[in-house]
Amino acid sequence: MPEIKVTPLGAGQDVGRSCILVSIGGKNIMLDCGMHMGYNDDRRFPDFSYVTQNGRLTDFLDCVIISHFHLDHCGALPYMSEMVGYDGPIYMTHPTKAICPILLEDFRKITVDKKGETNFFTSQMIKDCMKKVVPLNLHQTVQVDDELEIKAYYAGHVLGAAMVHIKVGSESVVYTGDYNMTPDRHLGAAWIDKCRPDILISESTYATTIRDSKRCRERDFLKKVHESIERGGKVLIPVFALGRAQELCILLETFWERMNLKAPIYFSTGLTEKANHYYKLFITWTNQKIRKTFVQRNMFEFKHIKAFDRSYADNPGPMVVFATPGMLHAGQSLQIFKKWAGNEKNMVIMPGYCVQGTIGHKILNGQRKLEMEGRATLDVKLQVEYMSFSAHADAKGIMQLIRMAEPRNMLLVHGEAAKMEFLKGKIEQEFSIDCYMPANGETATVKTNPSVPVDMSVNLLKREMALGGPLPDPKRPRSMHGTLIMKESSLKLVSSEQALKELGLNEHQLRFTCRVALQDPYSDSETLHRVYTHLKSLLKGYTIQHLPDGTVMVESIVIKVSSSAEDANAKILLLSWSYQDEDLGSFLSSVLKKGLPSGLPKM
Amino acid sequence: MKLYCLSGHPTLPCNVLKFKSTTIMLDCGLDTTSVLNFLPLPLVHSPRLSKLPGWISKDGTINLEKELKECAGRVFVDSQPEFCLPEKELLDLSTIDVILISNYHCMMALPYITEHTGFTGTVYATEPTLQIGRLLMEEVVNFMERVPKAQSATSWKNKDMQRMLPGPLKDAVDVWTWKRCYGMQEVNSALSRVQLVGYSQKVELFGAVQVSPLSSGYSLGSSNWIIQSHHEKVAYVSGSSLLTTHPQPMDQSSLKNSDVLILTGLTQMPTANPDGMLGEFCSNLAMTIRAGGNVLVPCYSSGVIYDLLECLYQFIDSANLGTTPFYFISPVANSSLEFSQIFAEWLCHNKQSKVYLPEPPFPHAELIQTNKLKHYPSIHGDFSSDFRQPCVVFTGHPSLRFGDVVHFMELWGKSGLNTIIFTEPDFSYLDALAPYQPLAMKCVYCPIDTRLNFHQVAKLLKEVQPLHVVCPEQYTQPPMTQSHRSDLMLELQPPPMPYRRCSVLNLPFRRRYERVYILPELAQSLVPTEVKPGVSIATVSAVLHSKDNKHTLQSVPKPPPVPPTKKRKRVMEEPPVAPKPLLSGAVPLEAFLATLQKHGITEVKVEETAEGHILHLQAEDTLIQLEEDGTHIVCDNNEPLRTTLRDLVLRFLQKL
């Protein structure tokens, strides 16, 4: 029986390093190719030796699909394609294709130039890798080869984020990447049609959370920023350059405008301007409101938010700084954090999820003393606030997506094991479908039971539909009969007569003739009529005819009467039928052998 | 399968395809050439136009001086311009299930079809087609509503009257069905029915048909359509281009192997080379400016104008036009320029890669930024204070009957220094200019039509090999003005099926197969037998379920056990569950005899006949007649023997 296999190389009962292998209908697909922010060693990248011990991956993979530009979903891509070796197609949406190389280059610079690591991918490798990218449009059905087709759906999460529907024959899998079921200030909500995949592979970052309304969270966020500014504190908001940053910028921009605030807002890194430009050019990927009004007022042109310079961090007085990266694991956000951590007036707001091992994760867990490089320790005195602004679906959202897509099986990735376990229980209970949560390197196998597509002759189909009437009768199902012709890869269902014709075969007639002797003191024609009347009363719903040429026909069975020369009362009934009437013919002969009941009229 | 042709205009088609119980409208083109019969709508009072004499027939019997005005030897209708709608009487528009739009020029009749007709279906279009189509509709509505005309001329449409009028009014067709422009409310309502689709997206219609738009290379978001079921394929080609302009290149390979290809929207200027025209456009423009004159370019607000601006962007400095102001005046000018920059997915590769940098894909962003190109919603307001001459003005409408262009015609027409350059191919420039005659301004005709020419389409058809081609009748003969140019027509084998307005074509199609699905349980129960090398057969008995035009076959459920109290009679009323299959093959004599022997039947007398053999089973007094295509068993009073013989014979035969 056909089956689909799913093996996470990363993001199995874990967040970070998303990389999931899917085998479906003889095709192998890699979904995402991310890196882990929490590690600096081999564990940073997925273990591609699972696919093949030596040699290139090209022969083992039919395609690679990247769901969005976050590094935990695409950070290992140049390593995989250029250093391990993969030359097949890599699919991603236009915005992802635009932004992903910039983030990769940024990441490379931090790793190689700042940390001095060697044996890492180069700028040229990023470029070569991007040459293998085939852009994907929303809802476009892309034929990877004759059998494998993929289709992207809007996922919300970040600009250009997509969910993908992967289909081979009548088997299919949906991979959500990261998604968001509620529209936010700059992006719309994820959407998918009722595609009934065999497996829905969903992220489950917020598997156990049901978040309060977005508005409350926004109000909370603004209140905290405002209070801190009022008492002269500095607010650090570690973000990734693209995504949440733009949403929070829009939020602060409108708030500053409304409250007429003067404290400066800065955005670190030179990427800002550029990042906002991407949003302007890919405005069709933002939410409806922004799209509708972009001609009059482009939401990504900010008045209050200015570029940050390193020296500003020591300026006196309140300020708000957006700095990258978002998990405080390196770069400018970490530098500013170190500077400001000692003052309790200051505040750091973590607007997104932090993976284990990062400083972001540590301070969110209440750690107040941090070990820094070179055995130094850092006392964390500033206020630490966590605001769940990262745009992942919460438990409610995940359930909503299941309702939308109606999968036959569910598979959770990109979440923590304990939380997944809880959600798995809920899903199995509410939808009565199996839910899998394989760990990294573990394979989940799902048996599929596909229907077999065949080409049925229109004549046969129309005949059946006309006979069957508009509604099937459950008590008396009508069965249709035909012949299935299997030739090479084609399957044709035709009527038996047509099958004979198409195959150039002659029909072979099998007939039976049976003589039944009985005593009946009447003339031959009278006996025949008695037979007719007898059968007529016995068989309801059959065509029985008494023909003028001296035969009785029951359907196509012929009955004749003759009498022997010696005894006029000794009648011989001659029954003749074809194999197609075998049941009826055999039944009639046994009925007639019992003789005719008396009481029958002779004419 | 039938095709109803509601428009006779080859580039503004409107056809309805009935295919497998679905009714699909292909495009919704609005023939606007009818407006050429009307007087222009001036933005500011025009003493010239208001003083035109009314028309009275020569013998004085017909007086239509209120409705018809004479101008430069022609007669024009003095009323709000009216459009020639697609035919509405040929079929009931409320029965249309879906409308497929191929490009934004071919959807202008949409409100007439979807509103007030009982239409309840869905319209499918790409996002750029919807957004730019909306802008073009908004623009026309705005042009019309800005200068309302109280009067509506109807008397001239009277058949008896029209007959007496001078040409071309006399020959105008279906004038009774001509309609005024719709309003914004109708536009919004019509467009609210649009469902967006992406290229190569497969859209299922009622489970019966699948439609899919393909890039056609003509304009932003323009598409050809594939309409197919599992076994039949119709390709609808409308407004396609193989030239490298701004849109994504045409997808040709997906058009392959169609049973019918409906071909519309070929170039209207088969003899004009677009590149040459573009060069002429630039040189005439530069010449006029250098001589101190103004240039007027009547154009649509989207489409070729992007290419013109791009061409000028490269040309301005080399031609020393750096200080010349370029104005783009339209109520939707700003929107059109902005929208053009956000559809990266729909652009050619070159433009797409700019977005990755990130830079705006069209250079007109830079022209605007450097103040070389300015756009205004109309001549009123800011424009009047910024206006400097000599200058270049892009404005609509290309028919010269309404919009801001009318004002510039009145303003600049009297001076021989100025030039009007026609770039849009939709209107005859002589007809467009007629109500402005006599004119002193220079006229240059550089129609730029990037759609397929006859040479390209012949090559395309050779490539994609459709079984049949359907096209407007205009394409089956050379153009009237160039009747000797047999290269300006379609010559195909088999010849294309021509259509005209109001034609109903029976498309040559025979549906022979339909896709059905055998459920796994049934599939596993089938027993295939090989009848020829590589060919196997299996008899299938199944229950057919048809729902939403999807058919599935599943196993026949086992009948519930009959309660023992029921009489046999009752059982016989049930129809037999499975009828016996047909048989094929022959029973070989020797093998059959051997089999009989194995079953203890040894006394067999074989008699040869003309057709085969007769076997006499002497002990059992039974006859078996074996022939090439038949076997006859004559057996009395021994039912067990008969069934044994039957089964032995069946062993040698194939069951179908």
C-alpha cells in the first residue's frame, strides 16, 4: 500500500533549524533548510548525511521548498546547495527570494567577519545558491516534473511567507512553514482551501497558548514603552530587520503621532531603509488595508523613525531603539543590551520567540547574571518584558487551519515536545485524526489509500446515470457492470460489448438446451399457454411473451413445446438459453421439471 | 459544445462557451469605436462646438438639428457618447456561470453584463487585470460624469430616420442597443464579483471543468486561458505578444495539444512594426519640442504608456530634452504609475530582478523623482499653475471624444508648431480628428500594437498544433484596404472556423471518456487477466456515485441476509446481483477432451462438421457442439452434469 514518509532533520520536537524531508509517491522533497540560532557548532545545520553519506544531494531530492526568509528556515541553504551539493530546483516566493540573500549575507558577516569562523559559506556561494531559486507565485500550480506539483498559499507570518501544497497523483501533503491566522498591522491572515491533504505538517510554536486579542497586546506594549520613556529610560527592542520590526514601527509611528511624543525612535542597521523599500515594492503581500491605501499614503514611509548610529547609545535621555538581531545572540542588539543592562530605568522588550541557548532565552527565563565571553559576568538590572508579537498561529489558529484544510493526518513540527504532546491530544480528540510528532531523524509513516483514476466511456457513464436516477437508493443500490482494459499506463472502463470491439475479439456464444418431459393432457398450443400463465404468475418483474410463432420467451430464454408421436400427452418442453441468462435458465428448467400445477386455464 | 459570439470586434471579444454543463463567458470587450460618431465633450465651454449647425436633410423633410450637428462635412450626434455593447439577445446572460477575463482592455463591458441581467456567477481575473481594469473604468466614468450632458439623442436611432442619414451614421449597426457609460456604483458592484487568480492556477468549476490562466505577454497580468476536462482541452488565446516589453513573457507550451483553439486579439496594425513606431514617436516628439511646439499624446492610462515613458527615459538626455516638462494627466494617473511598480511577479525577468535590489521596476519612478514627469488628476487645479510650454502631454481618451485631451485639441489645434502623435491602435486617427477639422497642428500616426501578427501566429499554431482553430471572420481574409496581401490572413489546414457577431458555432468535439475514480477497496478486489501481451482486462461490478460532477465507483454492498421465513418466490423477485459476463475466445478440441477425461467422461464420440465438431457424450446422452465462436450444450435432466460441463467450457474462455 502506498505511504508517505516524513522525517524532520530539524524542527522535530524543537524550534529552529527547520528541515523536513517528505517522501511521497516516489518523490523526495526537502521542506525548508534552516539553521539553529542556539548552536555554534555542527548542530547549527541539519544533518544532511541522513540523506546520503557521501556525494551530492541532487540525486536524492526532487526539489527544495523554502517557506519564508527567517534564518531558522533558510539559513543552511547555501551550505546545503554549495558545500554539501545540490543542483536541483529551490522554490520560494518572490519576496523571500529578494530578502533571503540579504539576511544570509548578514548572517555570514556576523559569523565569519566578527566571530572569525572559517569553513563557512562565502558571499559567492550565496549568489550561486540563489541562482538555483525558482520564484513561486501564490496559488500558481508549479509542475516540478510530470508527476510532482506544488502550490503556494498565503501564510501571513512575514512578508512573502507561504504554505505549500505538494501533490503527487492523488496523494498530497501541506507544509505550513510559520503562519499566522490573525491579520496584523501589516500582514493578512493565512488562508488555504479545503484541499484535504493526506498529511498537514504544521508548526506548533504556540501550541498551548491562546493569546488574548491583538489590540490588548498592542495597548500593553505601547503603555510599557510610554511609561519607560516618561521616566527617562531607554527602551531596547531586539527585532529581526524584516517582519515584526515593520509592524512595531507602524504601531509606534502612529502612537507618536497621536500622542505628539518627542523622544527619538531609532532603527539600527543600514537595512531599515532598504527593508522598508521591499515592503513598498511587495505591497501586494501586505494586508488589505495597506494595499488599498498605498497610493495615497504608503505605510512604510516613517516620519518619526530615524537611522541609528552606534554613538547614540550613550546619549542621555529617553529613546527607543529597534536593533537586530531579535534573540540577542549577537550583533548590535547585544552590544546595546550590554550597555544598558545595568540601569533599572531601562527596559528591554522581547517581541518574539527566543530559542534555547540565546541570551534572549536566558533573560526571559529570569536569569539575572549572564556569563559573557571571557569569563565576564553581566548583571541584568533593566526591566525585561516579553510580548508575544511574533506572528505564529496559537492553538486556536492551528485548530482553525485544520478545519480549513481538512487533513486526514496531522504532523507537528517547530515546537517544544511537551507542548506538542498537549496539542496532539487535543487534535486527536477534536478531529479524530492521527497526529504525529516525530523527533529529529525519526520517520513518521502514513499509509495512504488513493483511489484509482480510470477513464470511463461516456456512453456507459451516461447510461448508468440515466438508469440510476438523480438520487441513489441506499436500500437498493444499482450496480453497474463494465470491463476495465489495462494497457500500458492507461485504464479504460467500457461496456463489455465495447471492450470486445476495442480489443478486436469475437464474442463466443455459450448456449444451453434442455428438454423437460412432462405429462399434460392438452394440445401443444394449450400446454404452451399453460406454461406461459404459470410462469407469468410465478415471475414478477420479468418480460414474458407468448409469441405467435409458438414460443414463449422469458427475457431471452426460448421455450417450445412438442409432443411425442406415441403419446400425445407426453410433452417435451424445449428450453434454450445463453450463458448470459444462465441463472434464470437453470431456474426455469428446475421449475418446469416439477410439472405444471393443475388449476391452470388452458386458454 | 457550442460557442456563442456576442461581439464582432476581433480585439474586443465577448464569446460564450458551453462546455460540459458549464457556461463560460470569455472576455467582456466593449466596442468603443461607436463614440467616434459623437461630438467631443469639451471640459470648458467651446464656442466652436456650440455654434455648429444642426443637420437637416437636403430635401428638408427630416429635421434632426437638435440631435445631429454638422462639422467639417460630417454629421455627429450631439449627446453623451455611447458604446456598442456585446449582443444581449443571443442567450440568457443570467445562465452564465463564470466570466474569464484575459486583459484589462477586454473587461470594459463587465458592468453591462453582470448588473441588471440576473447574472449571479463569478468573474476570474489576475490581480493586475482587476486593479488596472478598475482604473480604466474609473477614468471613463470620471471623464463622462465631469461634463454631464442633459440631452440624450434618440430620434436619430429610429430605423426610418437612420436610413436617411449620411454615412458613417447610416451604416452604424445595432444603434438601438448603444448605451451610455455606467456609473461608479455599477463598476464597484461588477468588480466585487471578481475572484483573483494567478498564472497556472488551476480553478475547478463545479468539478466538471478546470480553467487556468496563462501569461500572454501583452500587458500586466494579461492571460490566455485553458479550459479543460480530463479528456478535452480548449485554449482561448486573446491579446498575446511575443515582443519583449514589460510584461512576463507569453507561455506558449501550455497551449499545446488543444482540441479547439479560439484565437482573438491579433494586432490591429499588421504592417506597422512596433519598434519602428517607437523610434518615429521619439524623433517626432524631439523635433516638435526643438521647434518650440507642444506634443500631445492621446493614450490610455496604462499599458503602452509605461513603455513610452521608459523609452523617453533613455532618450531624454541624448535628445537634450532634460528641461522639457512631461505631463501625464488623468484622474488615475498617479494610481496607474504607482500600481505599475508593485506587480513584480507579473513583470518580465529584467524588471523582476530590479525589485530584488530593491529598486522600482519601471524607470518612471526616477522621472517623477527628478520632476521630469509630473502627473495631475485633471487640467483643473495644480496643473494650471504648473503648466509650462513647450511640453509633452500624455492624456486620454484616445478617441478624442472625451477626457482632458479634448481641451488640448481645442488649445493646440490651431498652431502648426504643435504635434499630435497617435500611439493607440484602437481608433482610426482620421475619424478621431474629424470633428476638429480644419486643423493646423501636425498629425503623426505611430500606432504601437504589440499583439501577435499573422506571421507570429502562424508559427505559434504550427508549434502548439491545435486540432481546430476558431477565429473572427476578419482573420480569414486580407484586410479590406489591402486585398492583395494574402499574408495578412490566417491560412490553416483544416481551415479555421470563422465567427461574426451573433454566430453560434458547433465546435467539433466528441466526448468519449470521463474520469472516474475506483475506490481502493473495489480496486483491490479486481482480478485482471491478460488477454493479449501487455493488455489485461478485469470485469467490474460496482456502484456508481456521482456528486458535484465527480464520479466514484465503489464495491457493491453485500445484500443483507434474507430472513429464513421468506419464501423463495420473494427471492426471485430480486434482480440477479451480477449479470454474466460476455465470453470470448474458442474451446480447443484436444484440450477440452483431455479435461473431460480428467472428469471421468471418457466415452466421447467426436463428429466433424463444417463449422467445428459435435461431441457426443454417449454415457450421459449429451451433445456438445464446439464451434469457432460458439458452444452449445444440449443436456436433459442432468443439472449437475450441465453445470460441470458449463464450468469446464468456461475455463477455456475469457470473460469480459
